Amino acid sequence: TNLDPLAQIWRDRPVIPENKAEIYPLEYAGECAHDKIARIRKSLREKHADGMLMSALDDIAWTLNLRGSDVHCNPVFVSYLLISSKAVILYINKVKLSPEVEAYLKAEGIGVAPYEDVKKGLKDYFEYNILLDPDEVNYTLYKQVIREIIEDESPVKRMKTIKNPTEIAGFKSAMLKDGIAMVKFLKWLMPAVEAGGQTEISVDEKLTSLRAEQPLFRGISS
């Protein structure tokens, strides 16, 4: 872990995106970030853990009710989230945070630190122990911890599987809208193919355009 082999062989490696993070409205999330963090802490106590490092980007986005566009087809943003019994710190390139998002995080009791300071944050971690999910946290960060490490599954994985009423309604609405787009697509497809000139790319573009007609469309998913 004392070197980055990709830095030597990936000559034109792109930099980490600086796209802005956005607030995911409570009307769609159904639960505020503060309450989610309280539930995470409760789950950690049941595992006898004082805190955790969250590195799965989808878990971070869900926990904070934020969304991003750093990864194609995924509404996430590059970051780490360190939760202790007393504080929550989001490690992120601050250029990605608008004044609105900064104010939102402050109101939710979430501190912000530079993305590259996550190693220092782990070294300075003051609790007795910390939970690290071995399926998510890389070895470099693992080695920064000087406290007792609890290797266990992140509690957020299971929490996300249980949808609240608002999320369930959102799923139903999304599937209805996608179903409308698919019916329109199938009605268009046969005559378009028979007329000729269609390719896999043009068919995909047509389906995407029909989905984009639906309210609240934000982009394709993986």
C-alpha cells in the first residue's frame, strides 16, 4: 500500500469528477438524514461498535439524502463518511458542495472535511473501536486505524432494503412511468424496424427519449 501501481501504468487517468452534489428532497426520501444516522448509531451499538467508516457511495448518498453524478448511470458522489458517537464527518472535495448543500449538511449536524483527509480522520478517531466492512473498505484505509477494528457488515446494507411508505410510493410511480414509456416504445418498434435503418444505438436512443418524456426523469440507471 506504499505505492499506486495505476499511477504508473494509467497515463491518461481522469481526475476525480467535481460535479455538484444535490439535495434529495425529503418528499421523495421519506426520512431525514438526521434520523437515518440515529438509526445507524443504534444498529452500531447492537454490534458493540462506537462508530464506522462508510465508503460505499450508494450508502453515503442514501444516508445523507444527497445525490450526485460522478459515476455514469449512478446518482452518487465520490466521498467517505465517518460516523462516531459524537460526530459525523463527510470527506469530500468541497468544490462539489454548493452553499445550499453546505447549509443543509450543517443543519443536519454533519461536518465536512477535504476528501484526502480521510486517512487523518481515521488516525485521529477517538472512540474505543470502529466498524469497517471488509467488503467495502480498502486495505490502505484499514491500516490507518489505530483503534480496535470490528470487521462486520455495514448496517446500512440491510436498512436500505426495508423501504418506507414514501419510497414504496416512489417505486410504484417510477414503474408506472417506465411502463408507459415501454408501451410507447413497443408500439413504435415493429414499424420502425420494418421500415429499416434502425440500429441497436438508435433503438436505445428512442427508448431513452420516451423515458425522458416522463415527469422527474433524471437519467438512465445501471
